[in-house]
Amino acid sequence: MMKNAFGLVLMATISAALFAEDRDSTKVTSQIVRDAAMRDSSPSVLNLNEVIAIAVAKNPAVQSAAHIVSAERAKVPQAKAFPDPTAGVGWMGNIRPFSVQTGDPSSYRSVSAMQMLPFPGKRSLRGQIAAREADASQCNLEAVRRRVIADVKAAYYAYWYYDKAIRTTQENHDLLAKLSQIAEARYRVGKGKTSREADPARSRRICSE
């Protein structure tokens, strides 16, 4: 089990695993997760699911892909809609706006409105194309999410292993220190044995050589 102290070390290193090609993205994600760990001062366990949720919610690459999906979805009704209508005003025959010359057959003024009507089925086809593009962007978002999750899990378990290794090494170090203190105390009171006293046979072999 990892405490918050180890969690801070883990969060500081997650940025090296998340999108090495996008430095800004990893810096933001690492900072947000690290701040979340620092806010919790209790010795609770750093939960993997919480780390993943924060990374997915705050990672700029995931956010960018999600915005692209929203934009592509918004294009679907636009692709199926009719083209925008147009309106116009015109005149001819007199320099004064919207006026005509009396008795001049080439002089006129007009107001027009136009609405284009696409060939039947064309709007539906455009909508289907836009929907497929939105589906493709959704698949890309899912791929980005899974890559972030995989990188977070890899970093989490790697540093979980290193934390266990460090703890085991520290425990062994403490045990050896205690044994050293016991040996020094025994020698200090005259109960310790030298290497020759502990192994007379080995002492004789050394002397014979």
C-alpha cells in the first residue's frame, strides 16, 4: 500500500509516461494530479481509479479530442439542412438609389429572394457522411483515453514496485544496523568472539599457509 508521500513521487513522474510528444499536456496533468494528492493530508491509500479519473478528466490531449467530437457532432444537423436563403435589391437607370427614370424601358428596380433546393437524397447523404466523421472522431477519443489509462497504470505499478523495493531495502538496512549494534555491545562486554575463535579450523589453515 502506498501512502500520500509516495503518491507525490508517483504523480511527479506520471508526466514522463503520458504523451512524451506533448509536454504541455503532461505538465498540466501531472500538476493537477499532484495538487489533488497534496490536498489530502490524511495517510490514505492512493487509489488507482482516482488517479485514472483525474488524468482522463484533466489531460489536455483527452480534452482536445473530446472537443473535436463535439464539433463533429454539431456538423451533422448542419450538413442535412437546406442552404441559407439569399435576398437582394437592385435598380438601374438612375444614379439615385432605388429610383427609376420615367419613360426609360431599361430602367428598373427589383427585390429578390432565392432558396436553393438540393437534389433529393443529397442532404441525407451529407448527414450520413458527417455522422461517420463524428464516429471516427469518437474512436480517436477512445484511443487517446485508453493510451492515457495504460500509461498511468504502467507508471503506477512500476513505482508501486519500486516503493516496495525501497521499503524492503530500508528494512534490511535497519536490521543490519541493529545486528551491528548488538555485535558491538557483545564485544564491548567481552562476550564477542574473533573470527579465529569462532572458527579454529579456519585459523589453523591460515597459519599453515
